[in-house]
Amino acid sequence: MLGLLRYHDKADKELARYINNVFGFYPRNIALYQLAFTHKSLSHKMNGITVSNERLEYLGDAVLSAVVGEYLFKKYPTKQEGFLTEMRSRIVSRASLNKLSMKFGFENMVAYVHSHDKHSKFRSLGGNAFEAFTGAIFLDRGYKFTYKIIVDRIIKLHLDIDDIEKNEVNFKSRILEWSQKKKHNIEFKMVGTKGSNFDKLYVIKVFIDEQEYSEACDYSIKGAEQLAAEKAWHILEEQEA
């Protein structure tokens, strides 16, 4: 209860209590967390600047990627870059963040303009708020504290890393099935290589209806195609959200 004394507004106290119950800490700057749960549909101008959780979402995306990258680097000391990149992509994918946000009840915390097509229009509302929330923790408490919260309170408690490692997602097959169903033309093109001999990387680009969607490189053509397909798939998810 002492942790709540610093908050004067009832809404601030409720949010602080929620954060402490779920993540085990009280915010220092509660305004950051209120902003993290303010959807762009409720954005407003302040001193000529649009205020919503979009900027925090951008920051949180980078911080989350760094935290997960460091965690995986330490957990798998003998694994190569391709494996670590793929694992990180699975953990921070929009689908994964949306599922986590549902566990934490983020969709009920976000303030947004309600509409009849909420599920189609704001499909990534929870996942976006998750990234914004990460950005808020980072600004409020710094990187080390954020790392501890993400790893100890989220990854270790709510993600089965071994299961994620075993259940490989074939994004190339997924995106090819999507293109056939939606009647789109999709191409995987090797546009070049980097390095030579044992250090040669193959560069693959994904084109949908002749428009470039993504680019990736790996030590095998198959691996590069999978990474490029995953990037393109996440772009498509955002476009269709």
C-alpha cells in the first residue's frame, strides 16, 4: 500500500496496482505507463506534438529486440547467428506479442476509440501496447531493470523456449499458401552474395506482385528464403491488421 501513496489520481493508483500485481514493481513515472496504454485513435496534440503510444511502441520494439537478443545469446552460447535471429523473430513476432498481451489483459487496459469492427481494425492493439509498455519501463527504470522484468517475469514465466525452438514455422510455405489463396504472384529471388568460401552469404528478396517486400541473407539459400519469407509475412500481418 505504501507504493500507492505517491499516486494522487485514482486512475494512476489503479494502473500502478495492476502493474505491481502482474509484473512485481511500482512505476516511478506513472505518466509513461498511462501513455503506453493510449492508442493512436485517442491521440491528441500537445505543444504541436501528437501524443499516443506510437513513439513508445517504436522504442519498445527496439528494446525488446535487444533484451531477447541478449537473453538468447547467453542461453545458447554455441548457436550461430541464423538460429539466434530466427528464435528472436519467433519470440517478438506480432502473433507472440498478441498472445502475451492477452495473458496480461493488455487489451482491457488500452484506451481507444471503440468501433464495431474492433477486432479487424485493432487486431494488433495488445501487441502494440506490449511494445509501448516495454518502452515505458525502459524510460522509467533503464535497460538493466527492463531486462530483468522481461526475462524473469515474462519469458521464464509465460514462454516455453524449448517448445518454441522445436516448433519450427515454415514461413515460406505459409506465404506461398497465402499467395495462392489470395491470387497474388510471389517470387523469391537471389539477388547476390556476400563474402566468399565458408563465409558466403546468400541474399534473397521477396517480391509480391512485383513489389519488393523483404530482404534477408543466410549461409544457405533455403535459410535466406525462410528469413525473407518471415519478414514479408510479418509485413503482411501488419497490412491486414
